[in-house]
Amino acid sequence: MMNQPRKIFGTDGVRGTANVEPVTAETALKLGRAAAHVFKNLETQSRGRGKHKIVIGKDTRLSGYMLENAISSGILSMGVDVLFIGPLPTPGVAYVTRSIRADAGIVITASHNPYTDNGIKFFRADGYKLDDKIEAEIERLVFTGEVQKIQPSAEHIGKAVRIDDALGRYIEYAKASFPKGLTLEGLKVVVDCGHGAAYKASPCVLHELGAEVIIYGARPDGKNINANCGSMHPESICKRVVEHGAHIGIAHDGDADRVLLCDEFGTLIDGDDIMAIAALDMLADNTLVGRTLVSTVMSNAGLEAAMVKAGGHMLRTAVGDKNVIDEMLRNGYNFGGEQSGHLIFRDFATTGDGLVAALQVLRIMKAKGQPLSQLAKCWTRFPQLVTNVKVREKVPFAQLDGVNQLVAEAEKDLSAQGGRLLLRYSGTEPKVRLLVEGRDDGALKSWSEKICGAIQKQIGV
């Protein structure tokens, strides 16, 4: 049963359109029951006093109320207590779970998706995301209905309480990631919270550290999360930084586990830029464990070249911050992330934290006395060309005449100039995706035309 195909868990919990399976009150109730049973049995003794406890946080979506009540009902019915902490960034839920010694944490969010979507993510007691075995067991219990046969009697039902100081706990935790000897005095910061979970936390932390803060996207109404704002629409913050003459712009997604920045000239600073700035600084300070940065296959080859030039290394994983974190845990590395803005500073956090990541860049700006535009010059982004080819069918590349030979020749040529090639089928569309990077634009165009032409000729639409 443990090896059965997943039905509802994806790469980051359960996600979909709200009020449509699997993101319904009915399934949330079952998930609550199953999760409570699993977590209660992982450790027979609760981490705190009394019954086992599960923290539930959420972002600002309208459907969060429905799912919060449904999943908590399932948990309570299994004799486990619930601790509501209200709207809080995903990393805040992970931190509070550890801080109050709960047995697990749940965050109700669909991250960067529109308000019509929602999802459910789980954290272990230590604040890290669940491994596949635990997710599979929760799913098995949901679909077999087995958990309904073992519900406790009435006197053992759990109770729910609201934790009033959860926001304050997260604010103090985030501030603690910034050196005590530094302040943000003299910096004008524009922050766009995307009408999401960071709408209170990020402005508060920046203000308390001494910055002049100009706030956007901090009036959630349940339906405006990620709507033409935040890190999904960074053009907005880039424009406002210039308008206000600010030193930096900070843009979050709906659950604030990622961040994109903007320099004083309105230039976007993405996750690759942030990783370059922070990892090279950590290398210089000898604080980067194993002198290694962990990133994904999507990060620019120029980032890897900059790390190697500075005497460091870069490990690549499959796309997804969970894959990055898993690799970091396997080898004890302390910094990794994604081009999209998930940055994991394991010295402070167990998951991507947009606010903590922004504070690390602000720390470097203040410590070096340099503007963000200057810091971002620490690396050179390689030219990149991405080409999509619509196909009739997804035939293994080895079965296509000459394609693998062309790929091998291209890889040899590009690697000689520090570049790379990534050829794959889309997981969601009938398309081949080819990414080529290198120092020579002409070579990128030539290899892309040759490889895509061979594919188009044989299986193209």
C-alpha cells in the first residue's frame, strides 16, 4: 500500500481549486483525521504537556476559513489539540511549530497561485517538510477510510485554542536573523506583501529595525492575494522604488516563503542574484558549509561559474524547494535556493523565508556600505535561450534519429565555455523544452536550431 501512486499530494502538499476535490472541506476533514493519527503515533509522548498538538496557520485567501475549520475538526476528532495562529507566512508556521513544541504544523496556502486556489502543507515537529513516507501514509488513511474505525471516545476529543502571540514570535525570530550591531537606519525600503500572509510581519520587522518603510499590498480582502502585486508581478515594485527614490524593493508571494528584490534603479533582483550575493559573501566569511551552494537545474550557469571562480561549488537538484532542502539536509549544507525566490538560510530557518532572505541582503548592503546595484555586479549572468517545440507524442529522445548525438556535441561545446544544456519534455503540456546557456549568443542560437529542428522534423506538430 505504501508504494501506491499518490492521489492528492504533489510536490508541495495538496493543492488545487478551492471547493473542488481534493481541496474541499470533506477531504480536509479526512486529511485532518489522518494527519492527527499519523503524528500522534510518530511519537507516543507529545513534545509538550498533555495531548499531542498541531499548529494551523494560513494565508489570506477567502477559502482559508473553510479549510481551517474542516481540517481542525478532523484533528480534534482524533484526540489531538489544535493551536490556531491565524494568517502567518509559511516560514512563520514552521517556526512557531518548533517554538511552542507542537507535534506538527499545517499551513493552508496556495503560495503564488490566485485566490481561487488553495492548498494544505504539512511540517514535522522540527519545522521541516514531511518526507514521502509520511505523506504516503496520510494519503493511505484518507483513501482507505481506516482512520474512521479508530476514533477516540467523547471524553478524549481534542480542544482548540488560539495562540495570540504567534505573529510577535515570528517577528522577533526574523529580527534575530539580523545582527544586533546593525540597524536599517538611513534606508528607504518599499515592500509589497502581495496582500498575503506577510502583510503585518514584513513591514513591522523592517520598521522596528529602523528602515523608512513604504508599504504596498497590505490590505488583504480574501480575493486580492497575488493580484497584480507581489513577487508574481515584480514590475510593480520596480516602478515604485524609482517613484519613491528608495534604496531597495522587497516583493513577497502569497505565503511569503519567497522573495524578489529590486535595486535603487528599478532593476529586478531575482533568486539567482540573491544567491550570488549571499553565497559569495558567506564564502568570503568562511560561513558557507562545504563551500557549497545548493540550487536547481533552473539556475543560470553564470551563478555556478561565479561560485567556482570564488573557490566554491554549486550542487543542482530537480526543481522545487523541497528538493533543495532535502539535499541540504543530506549533507549538512546551510544555504540554497531557487531562481524563483525560494531562499533557505538553514542557520536561521527550516524552509524558504522571504523576509529572512531580504534581511540577509540588507545586512550585506549595510555591512559593505554598498547599494544593491553594486552588490549584484558580483556575478555575470550567462546568455540563455529557451525554446519550446510542440510535439505529437513524447518519444524517448534516444529513439529520435540524431538527437542524442546533437545534444552530446552541444554539451561538449557549451561546457567548454562554462555553459550547459537541458532538454526535457514538459510535465504538463505536449512540448519539448530546450534550455541552452553559454557565453556565445551565436552558439546558443545555432545549437538550439539544430536540436529543435531535428525534433520538429520527426515528432513536431
